[in-house]
Amino acid sequence: MTERQGRVLSELCDMGLELTRKLHRMAMDCEDAEEAQRLAAAFHRLSRSVRQTLALEAQLERQARRDLLEAEHRAEAARARRLEQRTDQADARLTRLIWTEADPAEAYQLHRLMGVLLADEAAQDRFLEGPLTAVIDRIREDLGLGREAEDDEDLEPPPLGDREAAAGARPPPRQPDLHSSA
């Protein structure tokens, strides 16, 4: 729609400018004062219309730039949320792995190193691609830790809408029958 509006406005502006030039020539060549005044008034109205068309074109262009910037900001914010969520998930799983696999004296050192390695991973483009277990495996190997049992599954939660749908699809927990004689 915006593209069509831009084309129409451009065409209107070109036609108005052409007509304005013609009116200007006619007014300049006119010998009759009354006719020259009428042509000058028409020239004034038409030139104002051309200026308004140009202003509307500029407004549409500014709005298109604003829309593009807003879309870019939304995409950046979504990426930042995804990055934070994935980092938190990896941190939780690696921390649990460190504290179950390493002795307490070594766990503090490994946890600090894990933070550095996780920050390095998060800075890579590949961090948001593929399964989270690939990231965890790379860091786990760098730390010299064994594989945790649940690493075979990728525990990333589904998108919010799917998660809510999945929660609604679960049957309610079964309540024990307190009135039966067992």
C-alpha cells in the first residue's frame, strides 16, 4: 500500500509541477491584467498543492523509516531475550553438572571458568543456532566433565504460546479418594 501511495503521490507531484510551469508561462505571457491575475491565483493554488504533495511524500518516507527502525528494535529485543534465556538455561545445566561431578574444592574454579566459557560461547553467532546440548557439550568438554544423563534431550522450552497450550493439555493431577474404605 505504501509503495502504491508513493507512486501515486510522485505522479501527482509531477503532473502538478508540469501544470504549474504551464500556468506560470501563461501568466507571464498574458497581456490582460485581469486574466494574468486569474492565472496567478491558479498558479498559487496549484503550487501550494505541489508543496503539500511533496510534504506528504516526505511524511510517508519518514513513517516508513520509523516502521523499519521499530521492526529492527523488536528483532533485536527478541534476540536479546532469546540470548538471555539460552544463557540462563546453559548456566543452570552446567552449574548442576559441575556441582554433581566435581569435588567442592575444584567446583568453584570450574564454575568461574564455566562463566568465561559461556560468555565466549554467547558472543558467537552459532550460540543461538542448533540445540542447546551442543553448546553445553562444548563447554563440558572444555571443563573436562562427563556427560549428564539428560543431555540426550534438548530441554529448551517451547515458545510461550505452545507452552501455555501444553500446560492446558495436561490432565489435572488425580486426587485421592478420601471417602472410600481402603
